[in-house]
Amino acid sequence: MENNKLLLLGDQAIALGAIHAGISGVYAYPGTPSTEITEYIQESPLAKERGVHSRWCTNEKTAMEAALGVSYVGKRALVCMKHVGMNVCADAFVNSAITGVNGGIVVVAADDPSMHSSQNEQDSRFYGKFAMIPILEPSSQQEAYDMMGYAFELSESKKLPVLMRIVTRLAHSRAAVAVRNAANETACTGRASVPTDWILLPANARQRYKEVIKVQPELIKLAEETSYNALSVTAGGTAEKGIIACGIGYNYVMENYPDGCPYPLLKIAQYPLPAEKITRLAHTCKEILVVEDGQPFVEEQLKGVLPSTYIVKGRLSGELPRTGELNPDNVKAALGIAGAQVYAAAQNVVPRPPALCNGCGHRDVYDALNRVAAGYPDAKIFGDIGCYTLGALPPFRALDSCVDMGASITMAKGAADAGLFPAIAVIGDSTFTHSGMTGLLDAVNDQSNITVIISDNLTTAMTGGQDSAGTNKFEAICLGLGVEPEHVRVVVPLPKNMEEITRIIREEIEYKGVSVIIPRRECMQTLNRKLKQKRAEKK
Amino acid sequence: MKTDIILSGVGGQGILSIATIIGEAATRMGLTLKQAEVHGMSQRGGDVQSNLRLSDTSIASDLIPLGTADMILSLEPMEALRYLPYLGKDGWIITSSTPFKNIPNYPDEEKLMAELNAQPHVVALDVEGLAKEHQMPKSANVILLGAAASFLQILDVQTLRESVGRIFASKGEAVVETNYRAFDIGYEYVKRLNQPAL
């Protein structure tokens, strides 16, 4: 495998880098654009041979905590999620800096600026700073691969988890990556090196927190010294401007200077910020342009590094757009380079939004809900995160909300508490086990008057059909949480069953308490894939 | 030399298979390649595109800048026009002429085709029709690739054709043969266009 070149997505480069760094497990919940990291490990022959754990977790928090357990006994673990998954695992993530690590932990957060497939564009680098741990931000697939081994070594040498932040355009872009020989798995020690570090009672936690603060100058020193943060200064005189390019932003700068950047340039791929290098850059130029994808994380911090009179430009100053992802064109404009002449946008083009697949069971669910809701003018339908969020768009326009994983049930509950009737929640099977179960328990304990639809297509469909944690367990889960057995109803969402489905929805709306209706039919995408596979096997 | 291609279509039409074949050929020829793809929500019947960049030197950005693409290669005519501002002045549009109508407000077909055909460098061919006519309903995208082949000067046509075979090899001899034929049909179609009128 030495010096072999492979064509890999950024996600796959990270996955292979982690396998080659000797991880014992990947712990993750699917989420665009991070899903392909775990999928690659699931399919990797080497990972299979080594028995690397790669089964999907129920949510990002269970993933992060399982990784902590792996680390506790001295082995290496990778945790992957989309940016909003960081909110779900934040409790475990932030506290993992206080416990510290034994075996290395690398957390990959895949941000989605421009919200290609997300509900916000939060920048995960803030989480790394919040937890006070090292952050890596690769600019290329090769760097992503190379950084994995480095990240695990860094994690173990500083006894802290390491956050790797990527964005959609790195996660889902393919390039050739030169790969090295695989390292062996680290050995299981069976115990933590300092057991009390892991018992976060106030007395221990105060001690550990002091240690985390104490190690900060070392983290900054590493960021000053690493070759990943490369400063190139032009010779002679003070330049008109200097550039700080973070992560993938570096590529967009270089795209505009094919013969080399004419300005002093600091490429940043490791944080905390290398303040000394930034000061050195500032001395060579009159102003600094910060090119960073996501939120103005570096631009804001520069105010604490440079004198207040020093001119800093970027997303806050308006040179780059405040929202949306970077691209070669908005970076070109920020660099003051005139754009190429372009064809005007065509006249006969209209938006083509995504839609639920033909034959999808969610369609029949929304059809039924719309029929029933027509008889209840005050009905509100609280939605959730998944393919079925598309029920908010025409032709259904069936949803009144979509906020975060699990919010359908709890929002319906709150609205019912406040007097709304009927309060209906629509949640998918995978989202229900991710974050809906606890909310359902709240509703049961409060005897809230809500109707919950768990639209079960036996998979995590939106991200491409990954296994769903609760498959075959939903009735048992609902009963276990205390929903009355006669108010847990299962239907098959097909047009021919419309009369039965609408009747059952009406009955359960009229029941004054918590009821759960489970329309269950397999996702068309996974069904077709299985049929194809079967046909191929027959041949 | 560098070649930047915008691949476009509707989620599920198979633009990523075209990208995979071109990528295989480029890698075999020792070219550098970057390919930004779209995954996730828009794959459910929405508009999808992929930026494919080939070069004999290094490539910086994963995305193609406005006004510089050498080709828009599209499996749907409206989706070809969507990316017009990315096309360079001398760039070509190679597109399927078969509309994919999964939205209620799809533009008037005649106006759409008139605008498409008014572009200075365009080849619009009915790949769906050709695929049906030759009993290869699943190979419309490979016919389109064949049509694009002679415009992709950075790639050797024979290498590209062989990549079709290698990508489909796991599906058996018959599928490989069908896709070779599909590639040739697209390639010959464009060659005939270039012949002077008799």
C-alpha cells in the first residue's frame, strides 16, 4: 500500500486516515455531509479484518460517550457528525476536555455553510475553542488524510480530544490521495492512566480544569510551530495587504493566483490561533484579509491579537459575504480581482426543489393528514428532520414546523399544554430514536393531548439509507414509555388503505391523551436497492 | 492544459456515473482531478450538479469559477441552462434534449429549446430516444458521454471508452458491450454533425 494513490472524497480520506492511524472504532450518527466517513469504514476490508467498530449509534451524544469509553481503556476512537450534531453531543464533548483522554479521540464535525442540506450554518470551530482543545481544519483531501495520524498523536500527547472541522466542499469533493502504510491498533490498557480524572466530581473537575487552562500555551506553541500553519512573506517593503486563509479558503485564494500569491500569506489549518505568526504577518502588510468558510471566527479574534487601529477585512467588514459558503468568485472579488465576462443567467430556468420520491410512504401519510386536518381548522402539525420534512413543500404543505431532531413531539406537547387542539407531531423512525423518545416520556407523564405519527420507513432515508436504531422496536418502545396499548396503532401507508388510515388518525385525535400512530412501509430507495441486489445475485 | 466540466441533471439521473467514468480515464492518464459532488437532500428529485476539474498540473479550488467552464455536460436541457454563467466564452454545452418534468411550472418547451439552441456552442441530442431506439434504456448517460468525448481534448477517446468498460466490468460482459455501443452511438452522432453537408 506504500505510496499508493487513491481517488477519495474528503470524507473517505478522513476515514482511511483514521483506519491507518489504528482506530478501534468509529462512533457516529448519519448526517450530511459527514455520513460517508463511517460508511467507508463499514466497507473497508482492513477495518473489517481488524474488527473496527463501525455500527451506527442512536445519536451523536451516545457516539461521543462510547468513544470516551474506548479512550478510557487506552484505545483510539473516531467520532463523526454533521455540525448540528455537535449541539446534541455538546455535553459529552465539552466535558471530554475536562476528563481528558487516554487513548486518542478525534471528533470530526462536518459543517455545511450555504445549508445545502441543513437548517443552520453554525461554525464548529467555536465548539473547539469553547472546550479549549486543538482544532484542525484541513484544506485538501490529502491534508485531511495526513492530519488523521497527527491528530491522534496530538490527542494522546496533550491528553485532550482533538476537533477536526471540515466543510461540505471538502467532505464531498474527490481528489487523489497518497496513502501510507497502516499503523497497528493501540493496545487495550483496560484502565485510565489517572482514574480520578474521569470522575468529574467538583473537586476533581476543578483540578482538571486548571490543567486544561495550563496546557493552553503549549497548544498555541504547537500551532505556531506546525507546518500546517505556513507563513509566506514577500520580500522587501510593506505589502498593500496580507491574507489569512483558513482551511479550504486557502484553495480559493490560490485559484486566483495560479502563478503564486503576490501577497504575504498565512495559511491556517491548526488552532488555537498562532498569534505570533499573525503579528509577524501584520508587520509585513498594511491590512489583512481573512478568508474563512463559515462564521467570522478568526476575523473576530484578530481584534484581540492586533492593535485596534489595524485594518482587518473579511466577512464582518463586508469584503466577503456574511452568509453562505466561500467560492472562487466571492474570494476573487474580496481580493479585488475583476471577474471574467460571463453569460447572463438563462431566462427559461425555474427552481427544481427536491421532493418525496414517487411511491414513498410519507406521501400517503401526508395525504391522510391533510384529509383529516381539513376537518380541524385549528390543527397544527409539528414536523421534524428527515426526508419527510419535504412534506412542508407543495403539493402537501402539511407541516407547520421543523426545528431540530425530536422537536416535533415536544413542540406538539408544549402547544397542547398551552391549549392547542389538535396538536399533531410527525417524526421519522430514526429521528424518533435519536431524540424523540425522551420527549414522548414527558408527554406520557403529563398526559398531554397529542397525536404522534412515527412515519417508519425502516431506515435513515435522508442520508442514503443507513440502518435505523429502532427498527422492529417501536411498539415496544412506546409501550415501555407508558403509551396506552390501545393507543399505539400501526397502519400500512398505501393509497388503498386511505379510509382506514384517516379513520384511525381521527380516532386518535379524539382520544384525550398521548396516542402514537406508526405508518410502516419500507423506503422506496432501500427497497429498490435490495431488489436490484437480489436480481444481480440471481444472475 | 486544464478542462473544467459542470455536470448537471436531476437527482437520480446518473450524473455521478458519468463523473466516475471520466475520473477513471483521467486518473489512468495521470491527470490531476478534483470533483465536487452533491449529496443529501437535493438528490431527491431536485437539481444536482457536480464540478469536475481535470488538469495536467495542480488544481487549487474544488469549485469552478464563473465564466470559465470548458463544458456543461447535462442530462436535462433546463439543467444545462441553469449553469450558463459558469460557461467560458468558448465552452460547449453537450446536453440531453429530453425534458425531465417533475415540477408543475416547467418552462415552455419551445422557448426553452430556442434559448438553448441560440447558444453559440451547443450539441443537444435526444439521448433518451436514442437509448430506447437501440434497446439500451439504462445507457442514456453513456450515450451522452460518447457525444462529449470528442470535445474533451484533454482525454484520449480510446482511454475514455475503455474506462466505460472498466466501470461496468462488475456487471458482466453483456452490460459492458451495451455500454460500449452506447458510447459509440453518442460519439458517431457528433461526428456526423461535424461532416459538411452533402
